[in-house]
Amino acid sequence: MSGWRPEWSQGDRVRTAAKLMVGWVALLWLLEVIDVATGHALDDHGVVPRTPSELVDIVPAAFLHFGFAHVAANSVPLLVLGFLAALGGIRRFLAVCALIVVADGLGVWLISPQHTNTAGASGLIFGLFGFLLVSGFVERRPLGILAGVLVAAVWGGSILAGLAPTQSGVSWQGHLIGLAAGVTAAFLFRRDPNRRDALTP
């Protein structure tokens, strides 16, 4: 007997994407609460460049922040951009995020200034921005292109400002690498535009 799997409706995809991103952002806030309650013990798990023992922190660093203002600044863009990216499929979304987080963490480890400690979801945010900006064009999906244009209109200025190397206390290196990783992910994980189960963007 052959098996079958019902196709997800658009409503299912929207609800799943929304639940995933609300849970993701809630986790960031929970970790910051734990960090404050433990005297900022989690801050040690940021990425310190070119220290071999710090390689284990390249993934955890993407979930940690230096204070509530830091996590608050990242929450809305991560929620919105992550939701839009997750509409295209959860497995692909998680693969895209994994690529961005690992590439960004390794890049920060390699090129950030000595004696710095980098943490936060902004590298992932820049990566998701790059992914959404490019994927619609790569896959020739009109709604995906429209989503990319809207994302650029809303966050393009902030993204450009975050790439400026003159900002104090901001890892422009992490932002740049995250953006490049997101664009790369749009090519590596592009979908067949004729697939019926794909919901744009």
C-alpha cells in the first residue's frame, strides 16, 4: 500500500511560521532573563576572534544578547523577516538559518578585531534580509520579488547603516558576512518555481 501525505494549506504554513518565530523570539528573551539573573554569565559565550576554544560559541552567540535593549532592537526585524522566510517551508528555512548562523559566526571569528566579544541575532537578521531580497528574483516568483522590494523599502536604510564601519559597538563585520551568507543561501536553497506546495515568498 502506498502512503500519502496531505498538502499543507496556506493557512497551515502561516500558522506554523508564526508559531516558530514567536517561539524563537521568546527564547531570545528567556535567555537574556537568565543572563541577567546569573550576573551576565552567558555573555562569555559570545565569539572572541581567533581563539580556538571560541569556535564552540559560534552558534550559541546568535541567540545571546548584551542587555534587554539589544534583544529588543533585534526582536521585531527577526520576527518579521523570519516569518516571511519561513512561509516558503520550515525545513528550508531552518537550513537557511543554519547556513547564515554558522557562516556568520565563523566570519566573525576570523575577521573581527582582536579582544572583542560578538553576540546577537543581527547577523541572522542581515542574512534573512539578503535571502528575502534575492530569492524572489532567483526563483522568478512575482510575489517573492514583491516581498523583497517591500523588505528593502522598510529595512534597507537600517541595513545600509548597519554595514558602516564607523559605528561604535556594532559588528559591521558580522552584519556584512550575514548579508552575504543570506544571498548565498538564496541560490543554494532555491526552489523549483513550478512546485505546487511552495508558498511565496
